[in-house]
Amino acid sequence: MRAVEQRGGRDVSEIRATSHGVTRAEARWMIAWSFLLGAAFSALVITGAVVWRWWSAVTWVF
């Protein structure tokens, strides 16, 4: 049977993904959240651009 070494209360087999002390699972969550926030921001920018164009066209008529 393989002996499990402990470091800071965590199993060493839970390998750190980065040098900043972030686990692989935490890194996955950060990537997922950053992707979702980026997509939401992009959607907001695109919606703002569409509304701006529409409002400019509407107000130009009057």
C-alpha cells in the first residue's frame, strides 16, 4: 500500500496547478467563471452597440 504524505492538511496527490497554491479544481472554476463573465460582458457590449445604433436611427428621423 502506498503511503500518503500530508502537506498543510491536504493530500499531496492533490497536485497544485500553479505556483500560487491553487488546486486544479479551483483553477477550473476560475477559468469557467472568467469565461462566463467575459461572455456576459461581450453580450452587454454588443447589446449596447445595437441599442445605440437603433436609437441613433430613431432620433435621426425626428
